[in-house]
Amino acid sequence: MAFYSEEQTTEDYLFKIVLVGDSAVGKSNLLARFARDEFYPNSKSTIGVEFQTQKMEINGKEIKAQIWDTAGQERFRAVTSAYYRGAVGALLVYDISRRQTFNNISRWLNELHTHSDMNVVTILVGNKSDLKDAREVSTAEGKALAEAQGLFFIETSALDSSNVAAAFQTVVIEIYNILSRKVMQSHELKKNDLSSLSNGRTVVLQGDENTTVEQPKKAGCCSS
């Protein structure tokens, strides 16, 4: 079920987006860089859950992205169901210099699908691209996994800001495009309904809960 709200006018939307991945892959710094253009080299692991709201404008409409960040450690997984509830977008983050964080992506993806809608717009993010000499996961491996799972893909660096905004914007824009298509489909169904009623025919309409959204079959790549 889409998590969006219309506030004051139909031009304001709120999208819940979650950051997912192992501890210390840089989720909090990605959010800090995107929301406040800040970076904390000695940042500690997130305790519990926190979120920030960032405004964006798409096609003249104001979009509010409510971005949630939580700890990647096992001991904080009690917040799981509430954390994912209502999410329509996700950044699935690993550290390119730590292969184990990449190997754990499948587990995080399964958890995301278990606790949220299967159609959550998801981008695979290989963070810390500035650590070129310490790289353990190649860009090609990241792209291959993203393509196999039907995800968008990008490599980022919270340290030097590389592709950070693009990662969040890719998710928000895709959510907005999906919502716009559903709104247009709904309007068309209503028009067809009125037209059919005037002709004396019965029309059966499908509700939004039956409308599915397909992830891209090929990864949308924006790697650095």
C-alpha cells in the first residue's frame, strides 16, 4: 500500500523511504550528506531509529521524502516491522571495501520484502566509492546483482558527495512516476465508468490495492 498523503493541496506528497544494510556501511552519512550536506568521519552506529524529511520538486509539485535510518546490528532488529511499514522506497546499502556487507544484501532484501510491499522501489547502493584501493566488490558485481534482482544501481561516496543526491532522487522520482501513472489510470477508469453507465452497461473497477508495479527488468545504472 502506498504511503503518501495529500496535504493542503493535491500537489503535496509524502513518501516514506528506508535505508537498509549492515552496520557501518555509511547509511547515516548518506542521509546526513543528502539532507544537510554534512559528513561525520567518526560517526557512531545509529541507536534505534531516526528519520529526516527532505523536500524535492518534481514537475512543479512538492514531494516530501521521509527518510528513515536505523542500526544494522542484529540486536536492534526488534524495530523491524514498524520500521518498514508503509515504505514505498528503499536504499539497500553495502560497503564496496567490505565484501561481507555485499554478501548480506540478499538477506536484507528478503527482510525488506517480508516486512513491506514487494513493489517497494529499491536501489542497490555501493557506498564508499572513494576507497578505490580498498575495493573488494567490483562495480560489475554490483550491477549484475541489481539486474538479477530488478533493482536500480548506483555507487556513491558520502565522503566526497559523489552520486549521493542521485541515489535518493532516483528512488523518489520513480515513486512519483508510479503514483502519477496510477492516478492517470484511475481517472481513465472513472471516465470509462461514466461513459459505460450512460450506455447502460455494467463496469467493474479494480481498486488501487490490486494495482501492481513492476521493478525495472534491467538495472538503471548511474555508477560513478
